[in-house]
Amino acid sequence: MHEQQNLEIKISVRNLVEFILRGGNIDNRKKAGTSELEAMQLGSRVHRKIQRQMGSNYQAEVPLKISMPFDEFTVLVEGRADGIINESGKITIDEIKGTFKDVMLLKEPVYVHQAQAMCYGYIYGIQNELENVTIQMTYCNLETEQIRRFTSEYTMLFLEEWFHTLLKEYEKWAKYQTEWAKIRNQSIRELEFPFPYREGQRNLATSVYKTILRKKNLFIQAPTGVGKTISTVFPAVKAVGERVGDKIFYLTAKTITRTVAQDTFTVLQKQGLLYKVLTITAKEKMCPYDEMECNPDSCVYAKGHYDRINQAIFETVTTSNVFERDSILEAAMKHQVCPFEFCLDLSLWVDCIICDYNYVFAPNVKLKRFFMEGTKGDYIFLIDEAHNLVERGRDMYSAVLYKEDFLEVKREIKLYSRKLEKKLEQCNKYLLELKRECETYSILNDINHFCLSLMNVMGEMEKFLEEEENLNNSTKENLLELYLQICNFLNIYESLDENYVIYTEHENDGRFKVKLFCVDTAAKLQECIDKGRSAVFFSATLLPIQYYKSMLSSLPDNYAIYVETSFEQEQSQLLIGKDVSSKYTRRGKREYEKMVTYIREMLRAKKGKYMIFFPSFKLMQEVYEVFAETCDEDTVISVVQTTGMSEEERERFLDCFHTKQQKSVVGFCIMGGIFGEGIDLKGENLIGAVIVGTGLPQICNEREILKNYYDKKQGNGFAYGYLYPGMNKVLQAAGRVIRTIDDNGVIILLDERFLTEQYKGLFPKEWEQYQICDQANVGNYLADFWDSK
């Protein structure tokens, strides 16, 4: 929304009017599960079409800005008018808005839309010494492309008074920004690194600062214990203090890493840093109600929310520096505003936002306040556990529709609307044709006709949801869910390029789908990164780093560094079992007994707490059954991960490791699962791990599509589809063992494939001193290691 540079506050025309002039209720009943703002995002194609039809007197996408001086700062208001029409000296400012509503039902323009055009009219009129300006609001239905226009003529005297009143309302916010920036930057200048630098840590922090200074991207492979979080946060904060950057986005995939980031800022704040830090929590966890009914009849916080929100923000942001779930809920209750929307609005006024990847990268979730089309800022993106962003990115930029969902909604809706039922049947028939042509899965060249049918049904759904008031809750919920899926599908389809594969598939449960699969997300992710100044990707498992550079960014000149481990080689022992395999062709009780032998030898060498990681639940269960046959329950506690564990079940599992035990503890887990990364078991809480198999993803149609795509693109499909993702899971699982300089532990890799050059070439530097063992001598190796401690 804004940035502070040399006492100049920048704000877009749109953000200014939507912030100052908003009022009324939150009410999602009037919009089919989506906002008009999202509808506008879908309307860029219609915008361009209208602009092309307007003739030679029409100038499209005109950038406009004006500086308004105040006592201690200047406010720079800027934006882009959709069109300016010059007919023999008569000037008309054209503002185009796309909508799914019937434009003929509009009685007048939406005031914030009109106000946006009035701002452009004032700026253009002042700069061109006009006496009068005409404002034209052009509303276009995104389905039918029907257009309705509203025109109003204003004198420049009226617009000047109106615009200055608008800026006067914004003055206290701009004043707060400038005053806070001075206080914050002074505290940053006095800030020192809070710990003695570890090996490689000073170089890491320096590299981050230089990357931000040069507006580049940096990829960091840094083993556990280096102190990645403080080494990235500290130089980023310093950059903000030097006015090199404006706002930090600390992006994570998991709750535990968000907590680490919060704790890091707490350490710096105790050192004297004055910095406003906000953590965004998911909407369902912020809502005070069991059911999220965002309308004034069901929710007291939705009623009049926009009338109270600005006062709530100003009071909260000027009296506190840390904004987490509990404190945000408390302030929201006090002011009776929606906690989640309050949290999002607070993000405009803080120095750092800690949040999930989605809020920057996901098309339907990203913070439009910062990342709308045509906007950008001097944002610094710190992307933690960046290896997770590859698969998360594919999920964000892909879209899927199921035939069965159309059939279900069609059956439910036929009692209410024959017209909507007919349009749903058209989509269902098209999918039925694709289903008959598909044996297991099929690659499609295009689905243009299907998307036309989807646009028709989406428009009819919009009308139906606007007009029908007697739907039962279940039918409405199913209809809304399908509507949103179609909306997302069409949005993704509009941006389809060579990085996508369209395919259909019969799933194992019998459902039939069509999917827009974003195989290569680099260009999409880079578009988001380009909204800011610089991005720093870091992880303990960012190997091979060239792979991650190619998957997470499309730029050829990104930086990369490898940080040496802070741990001594003697702290850990890495063993590779040469006489065991997890290959499908070798699986059976004989092979499982070998695996169990290794586990038993590890337990015999030293009583303690261990985790055994497997590539699948099926293999884990089969090996566990063999282990359980002869397990001595008097000396060993066994805990097993199950599918879909609740938070309470996860905590009970981990409690076995966190609490003192008289027996050894063996946890059977899944690589890449909830215990495969993100957990922090220090000291005696975990002294060893056995990793069964190479972590290769199971063969499936989507993995084969990935493999074939990269075979054609650069000839290494197996590595991109299977090898690199699998090895990352192995490295993550192994990284659970040594967490601090006081830890000691063993890691055993059980698969002969680890001894091939293909896999050894992916080992991190700290794995160079591995030892090869078998069932007969593994006990000796383990005994020697523990005897040396």
C-alpha cells in the first residue's frame, strides 16, 4: 500500500479510496463466494478488448501521479487510468470494471469505483489546466460482455476540494508512517548481531545484505545449526533501516517455522529493535464462530465492520509492536471487527509479515493489498524451507475439475432452475466424452470448447445465487464450492502456457478429472518475486542447488551459496547398509527381517530414542509387523505414525520423545511427512534415525508426466520427477538427528542404491565421511561410535 522513502509516502489511487471511503458490512451472501475484487482480476481480457474498440481518441492505460506536500512529508498518489478520451478538447476519464452481475440492474456506479476515476480526473485536470472533467464508469459483464456506462461531469473546483478532503483524511496515517519510520530506523542503526558469529554465519549475513542491495535473488544451502533464520532476518532488517527495502515478508510452509521466525524477532526486540511484526493465521483459526458465516445477520463482527475498522487499526498499530493470533483476537473483540480481515488490514502498517507461502504466491490467496496487477514495492522476501515451494507451487498454479461434482450439483439444482441444470449438463456431457476416450490418463492439446461451457455455467450460477433465496444449506454449499472451482479453473486456463500439461485421468476411487497441471512453476513464482525487490531462498536441503534455482526462479543470474556446517564431524556417524534394498522387486519378509536387524543393532548399541523413516505407509506397516513379532516391550516403546493424525495424536507421538523414558523409544514414520521435517528434537530426545529407501515418489501418472516433460525439455526427467524430490526427503529425515553443537547421533541409510554415483553425487559435504556396513558388522560400528562419546 505504501512505502517510505525520504519522507515521501507512496500510495495508489485504488488503495487510497478503498481505505478511506469504505463503510458498512461484510456480507458474502451477495457475491457467489468470491469478491468483486477477484472478478476484476478476471476481467483483464475484457479490459483490453474494450480499450481496443474505443477508437483513435482513446488513450489506454495512462499512468498518472501527483505529489501533495504536507508539513513533514509528501504524499505521492499514483495510478493508471484505464482510458482517457479526448474529443475536440473535451476530456473524459474512463474507468472499466468487470463484474459477473447483470449490469442492467445497476442503478448507479459503486462509489469507491467512481472515486477512483474522480482521483484520475483531478490529477489529469490539474496537470492539463482543465476547467471541467467528465467521469465515465464502464461496467462490463464478464460472461455476456454486455456494457453499461454512467457519466458525470465535474468542475475542477469541485474535484480539488473533494480530493484535498480525501487527502486530509489520510494525513494522520501518513504522519504515523513517517514518525514511526524515524523511530524504527534509529533503533536499527544501533542494533548489533545478538550472538557470537558461528562458522560461516557472518559471510551468510553479508551475502543476504548484498543480495538485497543489488536487487537480486539468493539461494542458500545451509545445514542445521548454522542459524539461518537470524542470519537472514538481521541483514534484512538492516537493509530496511538503510532504506534499501521497505517491508519484510518471512514466508514459511509450516507453523513451527513461523514460531522460529517470531522468536528471532523477539530476540532482536530485546536487543532494542523497534519493529512491528505481524503473523497471519489462517481464517478458520481466527474466526470466533464454529461456522464462518460472513454476513451481518450471522456475525456481530461482520455487521458494521467497515465503519469501525480504521479506528481499530489506528489504535492497535500505534500501541503495540507484535501482532499474533491472541493479541489480534483480543483487539478485534474490543472493536467488534472481523479478526481475519483486521489482521489483513494490519499488514499494511507493519514492518514484517510472517505468513504462509500462499499469501505471496497463490493466485486466489495472495495479499491483493500488495500484489495486485500493476503494483510492486521494495519488499524483501525471506523464504524459509524453500524446498517445499516446488510442490506447493505446482498446487497453487494447477486447477482440477471432477465430472462427478457437476453431476451431483446438477441433480441437486434441477428442482430450482432448469436453465442452470441444462448448462451443468452441457459440462457433464463434455466430460463424459473425455472419460470415454481416456483409458487411464490422456494428454489433451486444448479444451477451448469446454471452457466456453464453463464460462456459460459460471455466469448462470452467479445469477442464480443472486436471485434464489430458498436453497437449502447443503445444496448452496455444493454449488458455491463448484462455482469457486470453476472460477479458479478458468483463471488458470487464461494464463496457460508451455509450462502446463492438460490431462484427464481415472482416479483410483473411480472419479474422473480434467487437470491443468503446472509442471514448471519457475515463471509463475518469478512473477510474484518481481513484485518485490529481492528474494532469499534458504533451506538445510536445497540440493542440488541448480535444480532449485531452475524450479523456483526463471532468472539466469541468481546467486547461490553453500554454508559449511557448524557441527563437528565427530558428532555424528553416517552408515550405509550395503546388503538391503527397498526396491519393489525385493520387498518381502526376508528383506524386512534385514531392516529389523539394523534397527535392533542400533537399539542394542545404546538405549535411547530413535526414528525409523519409510517411503510409504504400506512398507512401514509391513516392517513394523516384523519388528513387533520379537520386540521386547519391557525395554522398547514403539509408536507408529498413522494417516490423517490429529494435532492431539501428533502431540502424543512427540511426547514420547520429549519426556524422559526408562525404555528406548522407536518411532515409525514417513519420509516427507509430519515428522520427517520441521520437528526439533534436541539432545537425548533423538539420538538416531534409520532411513529405509531412497524416498522416491511412488510411480503415478502425474510423476510420469513430470518425467516426460523434463525429458523433452532437458533430458533429465527421472532426476526432476523422482530422484531430486526423493533425495530431499532423505536429507530432511536425516536432519532430524543433529540439531545443536551438543548433540550426538547416528544415521543409517538402508538401501544399496545409496552407494551408486547417482546418489552419492547428491550427498551434502558433511556426508563425505560415510561408512559402509552390513548386518554382521553394523553393531561394531555403532558400539565404536558410542564408546568414543
